[in-house]
Amino acid sequence: MIVLDTHTLLWWVNGDSQLSPHALEAIGHELQADDGEILISAISAWEMALLVEKGRLTLSMSIDDWLDTVEEIDGVRFVAVDAATAVESTRLPGEFHKDPADRMIVTLARHFNAELVTADDKITAYRHVRTVW
């Protein structure tokens, strides 16, 4: 089981070369494993919808259709942000920056004891979550 950060999800689905070979390998491994699962926080859908709304992200289809297409990929699952995750994101150990979306994504990875696939330096430097890049 792995968790994808928002940019990782976008780069993977769109076949973007910014996705590192190691990240691509980790995603492929999960998809091929019998019990493999790729988790995506619902906060990533929110982040992407905001970027589309602000004109900072252009997709080849509506955000709704894009997310529906992602949900149809075998082994991929969006995870809702529940009350426990929201509260736990305020209690992350050590020092971590204040971005609420990053906090929710890190909390999801910690909750499932899963590696988080991310290129975000602030997250990879955070010693309380395992990352892949």
C-alpha cells in the first residue's frame, strides 16, 4: 500500500516525465501486487479542483471526469477525510509546515503506515512519515 501526493497523482496519470523512475516503479509494483493498493486523499481532489478553478491547471477533460477516470483504475482508491484524520493532522509529531492539504496527506500515510510518494522537499524532510521519490 502506498499513498500518492497530489502532484504525484497528476504526473502519474498524465504520464509526465517529472515523475521519478523510483516513484513510477513504486506505483507499478503496487498495481501488480495481488494485495497492492494506491490510496489518494480526497483532499487531493480538492487541491486539483482549486487549481483548475484558478486556471493554474488545465486538464484534457473536466475535473469531475478526470477524477472519475482515476477512480476506475484497478487498485486505486480515494479516501475521504474524516473527523479523526482532520483532528490528527493538527497533532503531527515534531515540526511540520502548516499547509492543511499536506498535513491531511501525511496523516493518511501515517494512519495506514504506508509510504508516501512525493517530490515535496518539506514532506521528504519530515522524519515522521516514510517517503518514496
